[in-house]
Amino acid sequence: MAEKINLEVVTPKGPIVSEEVDIVTAPGFAGEFGVLANHAPFLSTIKIGTLRYKKDGTEEELMVSGGFCEVSNNKITFLVESAERGHEIDADRALQAKERAEKRLLQAREQQAKIDRTRAEAALQRALARLRIAQRQ
Amino acid sequence: MASLKDVKSKIGGVKKTAQITSAMNMVAASKLRGAQQKMEDFRPYTEKFNQAMSSLSANMESGQFPLMEVRDVQTVEIVIVTSDRGLCGSFNSHIFKAAAKLISQYESEGKKVSLVCVGKKGNAFFKKTGKVRKSHTDIMGSFQMFNARSIAQDVAANFLAGEADKVHVIYGKFMSVAVQRPHMEVLLPVQPEVSESEDAVTKAGAAAGDYLYEPSPTEIMDVLLPLYMNVMTYHAMLETGASEHAARMTAMDNATRACKDMIKDLTLLYNKARQAGITAELMDIVGGAEALKG
């Protein structure tokens, strides 16, 4: 594969990834999408999930939480609230977070506290995304 | 003249103060390093964010988004970001002054002003004006993005409810370790920066037509605008945080130096008093000896 695309993942804590890669797969608003070199200009919001990219045959996985991504001039930029590489994920913590979020969701359903619920749902999704990656490692 | 003992205990006291101030100086210096790092890490994010915002809003009417709606200004809200702690020189009072100026300017035009105070000091200063709508204290020590988000959400909700037609934010901008200035920005309605550099304009113009959007541009904007508020608020907090530590560092450095000067003066005084005492004693002895001789 000759042509590559420049991938950048930027979070409030600084740039996480800045590399030339072969393919990027990301959890977009309308489902997962893949981007190869010389993709048309594109802008999408990003959901909580797994960002995959392949570079010289090796695949890397990142857990990303909400944000958006922009593709232009053979460059793909992700602006997300947080991003974690696979080996950085603490599976035990994610499992605890999942259980906590599930418990809170249950409580929210019973008491119908709305604000808590959206937050718990987001927390649950983040925990699930982390667990998915952690299990593959 | 002060007695020897008084001067000596005063020297001791000033020395202890100098110890404290120089320790605070060092603590502020190391905290500043952390705060500055945090600020620098955040910079690429803001830059990319603003780029995307301006290229997106270049081909969109601002009227269709509630957060961008420019209304006839009747009520103004000012978000004042100050530090939680004192002992940082005139850092906070500069921010107060800038805020008070803005308040009186709006009030002379007959507009209603409400305040949101981030940081304890701002709340303490403006509490008695009765204008404080909400205050967020004790968060400047260690804050994360989600702290900024809850503040931004509250401010946005207030704007959308029509309680404020325009929202300003005032914070201590970090120019350098030696210079921090109060800085004012318009938070709402959102006006994305139109970058002046030609490159960005042509890029935005070229990009306008042929971008693919998922979901539609309007829906993306709906997601992006609240995020933009978070970014702005977080940025203001980061800047104030770094400025606070820098200001404290300078203030404590000055204090330590003043202490050292004082110790020098007091030591001189002490030595003089001691010398005078010895001379007086000598005179007594000589006088006594002379008397015996006679």
C-alpha cells in the first residue's frame, strides 16, 4: 500500500496520535465508517466507541469518547473528549464503572431522575467501549 | 530606642515570614509548571476546534441556531473567572476592576447585569452587589473538562431561557510568567472567529461546497456549539489557573525580598543597640575605676 493518510487524534490533554496510516475506521454518527488515503472532504460527529487504524499491517485500537472528525487534504483529524490506547485501559476499572453505571441506570429508571440518567448512559457506553477493547487485547 | 530583646524577636519573626513566603514561591513555581503544561496541551485542541467551527459556520446562517442568535441586548451576564485563594498580588483585583468597569458601562446604558463567579475570590468580592446569580467555588485547585462543562451548560441554559441576551467571560490571561492581564471575551451568542489569514479564508471558502457531512451540517452544529462553550470555559479556567500561580510566584518573590531587606535593617539596628549598650557599660566601668582611684 503506497498511499497513506495522516491521522491525528487530539484531546484536551494534548495530541494522542499523529501518524501516517493506511486505513482508519471510526464510530461515526450513522455507524462505523472507514477512511482511506485521498478521501473526499468529510465532517462527522463521533460516538463513544472504538477507533481502529492500520499501519504497515499492524492494527491499533483506541477508545474514543464523543467529539467529531474532519477529513481534508489527505488528513484526518479527530477532536474527541478523551482517547485511550488499548494497553492503557484498565479492564478492572472499566468493569467496575460498568456495574456502577448499570446500578445508577436502574435507580434512575425507578426514580425517573432525568439528568442522572443521561450521564449514567454515557458512562455505561464508555465502560462498554473500554471493555470491548480490553477483551481483544 | 527599641530594646535589644525586642529587636531580636522581631528579626526572628521576619525570618519566619521569609521562610513561609519563599516556600510559597517554590510551591507556586511548581504548580505553575503543571498549569502551563495543561494549557499547552489544550492549545492544539482549541486551534483545531476553531478551524472546524469557522469552516463549518462559513456556509451557514447563524440565525438558525439558538446559541448563535443575536438578540436585542437587555440583560447581560458576565462570567468572572478568578482564583480560589489570595496572596497572589493584585491579580484578582485587576480582574475585579475590569469586571466592575464592564458592569457600570452596561448599567449606565440601562441594562441589567447578572454575574456568574468561578473561583472563591470573585464571589467574595461581588457578593454584596447582589448581582451574583451563581457561583462555583473551590474548583480552581484541580479542575477537569467536566467542571467547565457544568458551568457552560448552566450559562447556556440561562441564555436559552432568555434570562441573558449576551454573555461575557472575564479571566486572567496568561501573557507570560511576569505579565497577566484581565481579558474579556464574548461567550454568547457564539461568534466563531473568522480567521484573518488568507490561507484559512480560501480554505474555508473552497471547503464550503464540497464537504460531506454526516449527519447534516445543522445537526453537527447542534453538537458542536455546546462543545464550543465547554472549550471556551475550560480555556478561560486554564488561563486563570496558570496566571494565578504566576502572579503568586511574583508576589511571594517580592515578599521574600522585602523580608530580606527588613532583616538587614533590623540587624543593623540590633548591632547599633548592642554597640551602644557595650559603650555605656564600658563608660560605667571606667567611671567606677576613676572614682575608686580618687
